[in-house]
Amino acid sequence: MVIVGRVGSKGELFPPKELREAIGLKPHMKVLYRVQDGKLIVEPIPSIEDILKEAKPVKISVEEFYRFRKELSRRLEY
């Protein structure tokens, strides 16, 4: 999907409704911004309530948890 949007006079971004709906953005929702290969990536950060509604029990060892946590921290540093 490619849609033209605009940047406000103070640098605000105004994603069109179709894009907000496509990625599930809702008013007052927090988002994660990151730059990758010269492009701005915007990802919604789900609330803990949303996560708990969808979460399924997962069996994971302590070692796997620490590996996952370390990898996630490394990815978020970029």
C-alpha cells in the first residue's frame, strides 16, 4: 500500500486513515519509531491488556528466555 501523506508545520506526521487502520493505530496509542535503511518505520506498541487478551501460554526454558531477551535488547539498540 502506498499513500501520500503530509508533514505539519511543526514536523508532525499525519498518516492517512487507511494506513492507521492497516496497522491498527488508535488514538493515544504509543508507537515505536525507528530508522532502517533510511526509512522511518512506525510500529504500534500494544497495551498490556491487548497482549493479555491474545497471549497463549508458552513453555520456554530460562536459558531460552535469556537468549531471547539478549537478542531483543540488541535489536532495540539499532
